[in-house]
Amino acid sequence: MGERLIIPIFFDVEASHVHHQAGPFQSAFKSYDNDKKVDKVEVATLVEKVVRCLLRHLDSGLLIVADHPIGMESHIEDVMKLLQIERDGVKMVGLVGTGGIWKTTIAKAVFNKLRSEFGAATFLTNIRERWKDALERTQVMRQLVEELLDDRFTAIHDIESGQHLLLEILPPKKILIVLDDVDHQQQFKELIGEKLLYCFASGSRIIMTTRDETVLSLCRVDGIYKPKLMDADQSLDLFKRYAFQSSHQPQDLFVDMSMKVVAVAGGLPLALRVFGSYLSDKSDLAEWQDYLDKLQETPEQDIQKCLQISYDALPNVEKQIFLDIACFFVGHSEVEATLMWKV
């Protein structure tokens, strides 16, 4: 059984009894330490520590990992071994692999598991795409400053101002940083760099995800994790959860077809999710066969073409909606995009 957070809740008790150690609490406190007087400063300090601890544990900022995290525990264990949380010093670990192999998903799962053990933690998403725009680059740095310094008021106008602020007032506490989808060493240098790296408290950890192993070598990471493709059993399990909303065996008519679709996915989690989601509302075996025929014409390793097939299968109106969302609603919520086409 994993660790559990226990929070005492006082029900049907007068608040003054707890606060003033009176009523049914009086004898218990006296028996604990009959002579000790409560120091108000110590109490205030303790309350602050408790509040900060609870906020870290109860924070709703846990990242959404995956609808069906098949095999995720083994990935987490492998990355944890590389991170060596129990050891001192600052360590960097990289996750490398093709798109859709769950690098970011694994990093999110590890981040959720560890974030409460660090004084500050931040997950900087989709750096490769965001780095193409100057304003987005500044926003990435702003997030880094806000979450490491717990400061949401100091203005960050550019990368340089954020770097200077971190170098000047970075607190001496363990931090956890995830740099997601890095595709160039310069991104690491501008966000962290060697000067800031030396300022991190012992025990701090940095995780990077990338498609290019050269980037990890240039950044001199301490360990590299390469997620493996899903095996046949895991692939079928994940596919069934999307295609049939269940891990149970599908109807006999669809068993063989499911195996063929899974084979085309080649163990790539993203492909399994895309294929399964598309087929989830298809009850006609002929539709499955038609989709499978199209998939078999597409190279297994090229998920982009697999995604193109899903797009091609949409009616013309839905294709237009998809393109409009892709062009004009990047970064917006699903609700905003949906409302635009509701009649």
C-alpha cells in the first residue's frame, strides 16, 4: 500500500476547546506536557508550515496523465531509479523517443508522484512549439519564475529579466523542474543554464523530454530513459479501452479485427488511442474493415499519416470545424470551441 495523507477533522466540537485546549482536550494536553507553555511564535510558525504542507498535498494542480495509463507504473519505477531521489546533489534525467510514445505522459506521472516532496515544482509544457513565438517564450519564463519563487506579481518582460530575478533571489530549497519537448540546447540554456543550475539546492531534480537524444547529450544529463513500445498484451488492452470503453474481450466478430488494428499501431500509445477512439462508435464490421484497409497502406512508424486518416474520415462539415479549431482555438478550452458551432 502506498503512502496516505491523514488530515484530522474535528466534528461536533467547539472550536474554542481545540484552540484554548479546554473541554475534553484539556486533560489530554495536560497529560502530554503538564508544565510546558505554548509559545505563540512557535504556534504561528507551525501553523504556517502545516498550511503550506496541506496546500502542496491538496493542490488541484496535479497534471492529467492519461485516461488509461496502461503499464505506467513500470515507467515511473524506471525513471525514479535514474532520478535517485534519495541522493544529494542536483541531477538531470532525459526521456527520449518518437512522438506519441508517452514521453510527456510519463513525465507527468513522475511529476505528480514527486511534486509534494519538493519545496517548489513546475512543469513547462510543449517548449518546442512555444519557443517559436517571442511572447510564448516569455510566458514560459514567467511560469518558471512564478512557480519557483511563488511570486505572481513581479513583471517578467523577457527571458533575461526572468534569469536575473532567479539568480538573485532563488530560495535555498529543493526544486523539481520538467522541461517538456525540448528540441534545442539553447532552450535549456536560456531557461536554466549553468549559472542557475549551480544555485539549485542539493536534492533538486530536472527532467527533460525530447525527440532528439543529441539535445540531452549537449545538456549533459545524468541519465537517459527510452520508453519502449507497448507489447502485444498492453497494446490490445489500451486499444480495447478506447474502442469498447472496456478491457473485456470484444464480441467474436471484432476480436480478429482488433488484433489487426493493434498490429498496425506498432505498440505506439498515441496510435492506439487514435485508432480506438475513431472506431469506438463504429458497430458495423465493414466500417472497421474499411478503416483497417486504409491503415495498412500507412507506414506503422508514421503516426502523422495515421492522424491524417482520421481526418480524412470526417464529413466535410466536421473537417472544416476541425481546421477552424486547429487554426483559431489553439490554447483555448474545449467549451469555447464547442460553443462556436452549437445551433
